[in-house]
Amino acid sequence: MDFWDEGLFLLVLFLANTIQAVTGFAGTLLAMAPSILLLGPDQAKVILNIMAFLSSLFIVSSSLAYVAWRQLLRIVLYMAVGMIAGIYLYQRLPLSFLLPFYGFFVLAVALKGLCTDKEINLSPGLSRFILLGAGIMHGLFVSGGALLVIYAVAAFKDKHVFRATIASVWVVLNVPLMFHDYQQGFYDNQTLLLTGLSLLPLILATYAGTRIHDKINQRIFMKLSYVLLLLSGMLLLF
């Protein structure tokens, strides 16, 4: 990885985590595709997982009163089961299969978000299926937020509750992923150095996104997020 790759990665990290600070999700999903191309999948997963944990921890610490605790427990339990399956698949399926699969997944979520404004109502069975799927995607690419947001839009009508509860999910679930990555030997010197360099854009992005959160029309911002997702998915496929 050269100087330009590092610089582009830090720029991607800043832009994606600004969105993460505004919405409580989508930061890793937006950053993962270009980061995989710049760093490779293992290093991208490690660094973005740590950054998502830190960003979410800040959101939760500043909006703890808005966390829907019973919903948080339900989400974490179902997603944890899915994460076990996702980690298993990541270790055993070839990258040539996983990356196009991930690209199609991102494109599908982006197109759905861009093409509909309908209120989402989910049956209990479909809710469980979506949460398990979100866990699988989080175990694969630290990117379960795309599916989780489908559940969250139906469950949370207040944007503050939405943001605080979704961020709480990443605080809880990213810890076992960090431990797993450490066991796999992914925390080498180069990764730790780039993680340290990533802290400054993360701090700036979290500050900017938090300021934007209370001022911006969230519907417009979510549409912009989906446009960026569309571009990320296309990068993986083409």
C-alpha cells in the first residue's frame, strides 16, 4: 500500500464516518467496498470494525437516554446467532465468490432505499429473518447495518431513538469481532499503524456528523447515503 492508497482510505473513512455519526449506521457499509479495494478484505475489516466501535461508542455515550433497551437486547441476540454463521462462511468461502455477492447485496439495498418511501411493516417471522441476515452480513463484512436498518425503520419512529439504539448494537457486537480478528493474527504492525492514523479523521467526522444530525433533513441525507451505497456496490462489481 502506498501513500496515495493510505490518503484515499483516510478520506473514505472521514466521509463514511460523518454519515455514521448522523444516522447511527451505514458508515462501515459505505467504506467497506473502496477500503477492500485499497487495503484488502482482512485489513479493511479490522480497521473499519475498530472505527465503527469508537464512533458508535461516542454516539451512545452522548445519547444514552434514547436507547430502546428491550429492542437492543432482541436485536443483539438474533444478530449474534447470525454473526457466528457469517464468520464461519468468511473463513471457508473464496473471496472470488464473497466480493461479488457483497456487491450485489449493497446494490440491492441501495436500489430499495432509492426507489421506495413506503412505511415498512414487518411480521414477527420476517423480523427474525432480517435480524439473522443482518448478523450474517456483519460477521462477513462488518456491514449488517443495511439489513438492520430495514428492521429499525419499522421499529423506531423517532430519529434519536433510531440513531442511539442502532449505534448501541455496534458497540456490543463489534467487540467479539475485534477479539476474533486478534485471534486470527490480523493485528499486525502495519494495521495498527494505519488504525492510529485513522483516529484523526474519525474524530473530525464524528464531530461534523454530530453537528449535522440535529440540523439536516434526515430523509434527504438517507437518500444521499443510498446513492453512495450504489456507487460502492458498483465498484465491487466492475
